[in-house]
Amino acid sequence: SQSANALVGGSRALEAGWLTLLKLVGQPALTLMLARAFGLDPFWAFSAAVLSGLPTGALSFVLAQKYKIYVVRASAIILASTVASALTLSVMLAWLKP
């Protein structure tokens, strides 16, 4: 059973951290790479990268709660990705220009 402090330290915190990093950095990088490989217009490639860099959506929590699995992890990743996306999206918007 998962407790409220299940993500304080240890492997679960590490898991939430790398999943958040993968969502906020890896997914936009892959999206941008594929968009450019397929010759997408720079505006649309930029738009796709920004959209893929948004924080994890609440649907993951809804599904976790419905199936009663990884509820604490899903909420932790949603929180972490929402907070961290303020930085990653700012960097992405400053670095990438349509």
C-alpha cells in the first residue's frame, strides 16, 4: 500500500524525477527532431515541440485512481512536471524561435 510520504527520498523520488525529465526535455527534443526530419515548417515544428513540453496531464491521475495503481506516483509526477515546466518552457521559448 502506498502512503502519503511514499515519494520522500529513495528510488520513488528518483523515478518521479527521471520521468519528469524525460517528459519535459526528452519528449520535446524527440518531437523537434522528428518534425525537422519530416521537413515540417519551422513554425509547426516549434509549436509541436512546445506542446510536447507541457506538463503531464491530469488524465494519468484519473486513470491511476480508476485502476487503483500508482496513484501517488502519478500525482507526484504531475506536480513535479507542472512546477519544472515553468523553467523548461521558458528556456524552450527563449531558445527556439519559429
